[in-house]
Amino acid sequence: MTTTTLWYTQPASAYMNGLPIGTGRLAAMVLGSIDPERVALNHEWLWLGTHRTRDTEPRADRLPEVRRLLLAGQYDEGTRKGNDAFGGPGGIIGKPNRVDPYQPAGDLHFQLDHGEVGEYRRRLDLEQGTVIVEYVAAGVHYRREYLAHLKHDLLLVRLTADRPFSGEIWLSRVDDPGCALHFHSQTDLLAMDGQFEGGIAFRVEARLYARGGALRVAGERVHVEDADEVLIAINIGTSAKEGNPAGECARFALADADWQHLLEDHLAVYRQCYGAVDVQVDVPQSPLPTDERLQAARAGAQDAALPLLYFNYGRYLLLASTATAELPPNLQGKWNEELRPPWECDYHHDINLQMNYWPAEAGGIQAATEALFQHIERFIPHARKAARDLYGCDGVWFPIQTDAWGRSTPESYGWAVWIGAAAWLAQHMWWHYEYGQDIDFLRQRAYPFFKEVAAFYESYLVEDDNGYLQIVPSQSPENRFVGGGDLPVTLCVSATMDIELIQDLLGHAIRSAELLGVDSDRRTQWRIILDRLPPLRVGRYGQLQEWNEDFDEVEPGHRHFSHLFALYPGDGIDPERTPDLWQAARQSLERRLAHSGGHTGWSRSWVACFYARLGEPEPAWNHFKHLILDFATPTLLDLHPPRIFQIDGNFGGTAAVLEMLLQSYHAELHFLPALPRAWASGSARGLRARGGYTVSVTWQDGRLTRAEVVPLADRTCTILHGAGQYTIRDATGQPVAATQEGHRLRFEVRAGQTYIIVPAR
């Protein structure tokens, strides 16, 4: 229970202390309040909509001058002119950008007629996806159950008590001069219609099903009189896709209001997704409520089960924000109560959106990626226009920050001049093939996008006097160097991250074309580009250089580790293939941390992933723990300083655990590569690996005792550090022949068969 349940003995004192539920399309934050209860509601498409048709204008004629300045080393002037040409209307120039803010839909309230309460309990059950609030008032036991129903795509609230109860139910929304509201009430339906000035419309509905007693309308509220049970089905519709909000609501209805049937239907879907992976560790279990556990851990108490709860919670949050979604999780997942949320709750394409999906493939929630792929594909038409307008290039250009509308426009002066977003997003399409081996997905969706991104680079790169193909302008998001001017980001020539992103993208494109047997001429051209990119360099401190020159950083402890992309989440830096760069990347990480790097939740989770990738379990564990201790609300939601809810750290932390338990770079399996001492004994079932494997592992006293591998396709399976260490048997117990090559152990596998790996002695 302590690794699959968040629980508390008091209501939430603030929104960020609530418990989130969601279907993906719909979301709610359950505060568990008494007088009255507030359930804060969201719909994934409820973005303001005032800038949903914003556009780019031709600026490519200004590119040659910017390039001239940067290639001449005039970084200050080149940065300013680059932002004048290709930056956005917002940012440091003081004007608002045109990214629409993600909006709250409103609140469901109810208040029951009883006095002071006691024996209060509030909990989120991760194994069922349900929130339950229970308490006693005047000797009567009251129970509230909250459920984001994955089959019906509705938010459900069930109210019961030991005896008939009374109260009232209503809808509301925060005061907003820019939104006109109209309320409608009848005995079985509360509705609230909203219209943003110059934006989209929406509708919130709460359908009421009472067993026993009676319901009656009183103004904008419905009164409950002596009911045995009240079921509230919450739905939201928007006009975001040119539809009628009421029409969207009408597509989702309950044919059966029996709670037990509804719960069974939900669990049948939910457990297929959440239950695909199960991690167990042999550690003491805490009897304390979650907030008290967190306080105790911050005071120095040992609680090795708390990080496992955080891991399970991250998988739950990804499922709850994507299961029925058309949009990926934004900076706050799908949960926001503010009219002007930090950074508009937008999509940042320079780490944050990508981090949201780091645990999806390996963590058995691969279906969550569909919303991300739809997001990518939604942008392609306008991204083509943006590439041509801004840079005179073929292919696609994606913005560094954006919203739901698929508009590729630069929005922030000082940050927006970056061309790497599309390549980073493309990595997730390649991962989806790597883990799932779906050749049709590769052919129909991934490879066409790779070609779009490659076409941009083919027309963007410029040859220098030494024959290198340079990336100009370039930046290392969102960092600057000494001598590069006083804007927040310095433009330069061929920042390390941009080189790494091109290498990553073209590597995927070449391999995809080989697998599909197509585009041999383009493969040749892409290989030529890779050969002519400037090499990655090691600086004077032994660090991986972040820019084309060994500049000093203005902020040595910067939160971004962009130049380490090829270490993680990429695979271009490897201990055997690129040992010098491997050591340089580690040195860069150490230097960043020595200057207080990793000072946001998402940044700290990235550090944990780096150390896990480096095979250093104790630093990985330490940073993962501090992600929780330093950057979590009482309900374990991730924080960006000072106290801003930002969900990416939750997902980055979940990815760090997966990285500790199994790595599969280049489709080679590495069991327990960074297992921390605190988790010396345990098991993990259902992990997924590149090359198309499902892997389960059991370990004791820090050593693997058994692994089971099930491949999706016939192939050669490779185990790193397995030579002389393991023996292989099939499911019947028969030995499987294996060969050794250095520290690698290789054996042939057949699709769908189970292979058992145990220590050789």
C-alpha cells in the first residue's frame, strides 16, 4: 500500500496539494474539502483560442547578414540581429507573446448537511486510479469516490453514507472578465456555458443520478434530500475543433449508472495500461500518511519505499493525462486552475515536452505516445510554411514554445531562435519503433517525418572555409556565454546540442530507410552530411564543449544540460564507441553540479537520468531522492522554484528509475546497470527494451538472480556484460546455445518465446 497509495488525514490546503485524476481528454484535481468540496476541472482543448490562427511572415532575406556576423565571431551583434529577424513579439522586449494560455474549465462543488467531521482519510489508489475521501460526522460514515472513467471518458463522483443524506451541488468558475458564463439547472443536470472573448466556447455538464430521496432545483444549484446515493457524471465540451461544445458532451453518456458496473468497466481498461509494469523492492514500509512521510524523509528518516511510490505515481500521471487524449501533457499535465498560469502551461519543445515522454516506452505506457505523435503531425503543415518564411528552407521548423493550435511561430525575443525542436521530437518516433518494432508505423508516420526534418537541415547547413557544414544561427537552449551579449540566450555557430540532434535525426533516417529498403540516394546524402559536421570537442577543463568555442558560461550552474543530449536521452555518446566524449560528458555534468546546477525539479530529474546512464547508482539514487525531497508538493507533484507546479520532473524521475533497472541502447540488454544499494533486493516485471523485448528481472543482494526475455521478433539477442556470467534456457528448461564476444553474450531468439537468464554459478 505504501508504494501504490498516496493518503492523507486532512483535506488539501491548496490546489497543488490535491489529488489528480484524468482520462486524458478530461482532468480534475480533487481537494477533498468539507465545507464545501471543490473539484477543479479541465479539458485538454480548453486553451484561450485568441491566437489560434497566428502566422509567420517572410524574413528569410535577413538570414545572410545574421550568418555573416556569427561566422565572423561577432556574437553580440549577431544575436541581436538574429532575434530582430527570427525572434518573437514577447520575451524580454516586454510585449506579450501569442501563446494561448491553457484555461480552467470551472469547478464542481457540493456540500453535505452535517456538522464537524472526524476520522478523515483522503487517498489516491494508483492500482485502481480512484480517489476516496471518507470521514465520520455525528456518528455517520460518509464516503466519496472519484473516478476518471477510461471507458466512458467521463469524470465520476459518487456520494454515499451510512444513512440518507442531504446537501447541494453546483458549478462555478473563477471570476474572469474575459469569459461570459451562462448557467442552466434542472433536477438531473447542471450546465455552465462559457465563451472567451475572441476565443473558443466551452460547456461543463454535471449529470445527476440519485438513488432514494429527491433532487430539486434552487436557482443555479440542485438540492439533494435524503438520498442513499448520488452519482455525478461530469463532462466538458469545447469548440476548439469548430464543433459545438454541447455536441461534444452528447457523445459521452452513461447507459448504466450502477457504480459497481462502472468501476469494473473502468478497471478492465485501466489495469491493462497501468498494470503492464510492476516493480517491487524488499524495503520497510512506512505506516505514515504521505505528507508526514515526506516531512520525515526531509528530516533525515530513511524511507526507500517513498521513491518507489514516486515512480508508480509518475506512471499513473502519464496514463491519467494521455489515455483518451488528442493532446500530450503540457507543463502541468492536464491540471491547471489559473487564468494566467506560469508559461501559459504551454508546450516547451527544448526539454519539457520530451521529458514528459521519457518513461512512456520503457515503462509500458507506450499508448500514451499517440497524443504526442498527433501533436507533431498537427504542426507539419504550418511548420513547412514557417521553415520557408523564416529561413527560406525546405522541410519543417518547429517552435521552442507553443500551444495546442499547430502554429509554428517564434514567440519570445531572446529565446526563440532555435532550429532543433523538430529533431528532438523525432527521437520519440524512432523510440516507438525501437521498442515496438512496428514497421508500418515506421513507414507511414515516423520515416516521413524524419525526411521532413532532414530536408530542413539539408537546406539550412552552410559550408565554412574548412569544408565543415555549419549550423548558423544556432544556440544551446536556453544558455549564453561570456562575450555573447546580454540577451538571455547567445546565438552562435554549431552549438554542440544542434550537432548532436542532427546526428541523432539523420542516424534514425538512414536506419529507417535501410529497414524500409528505400531512398538509397538520400541515404548517401545524409551520410555525407554526417561526415562533414564539425566534431564534438573537449574543452580546457576536460568537459564536453557546449559551443563552437571553449567559452566561459555566464551561468555555470545553468538548469539546462543541452549539450549532454547525446549522453541522455540520446545514445550518440557511449562508453565503448566514444570513450573520450563519455568522460568529457561526465566532467561537464560534474562542473554544472559544482555550480549548483540541477536547481529545478525537471533539471534534477535529468541529473538522476544522467548518472543512471553513466552506470553510477549512488549518485543517481541521491539525485532522485533530492528530486522528491526538494521539489515535491505534499502530493508529490513536481515543483519549479519558487513553488510552481510543473509535471515534467515527475516523468523525468520515473524515467530515472527505469534507467537504473534496465538499459537497452543499440538494442543490447543491460540488466540492473545502476541498481542502488537501497533497493538491494526486488523484482521488476514487464519492462520494455529497444529491439522489441519485454523483460522481467529479479535480484537479491544487488545481483541478478533471474531474468526473463520475450522478443517481438526473431533476432539475435545481446546481453551486455553477460559473457561468462549467465546461462540461457528456454521456457521448457532446455539450454539455449550462446556465443561470447568480449563481455557480450549473444543468442538467437524467436518471436513470442520466453528465454530465462540465470547466473552461471
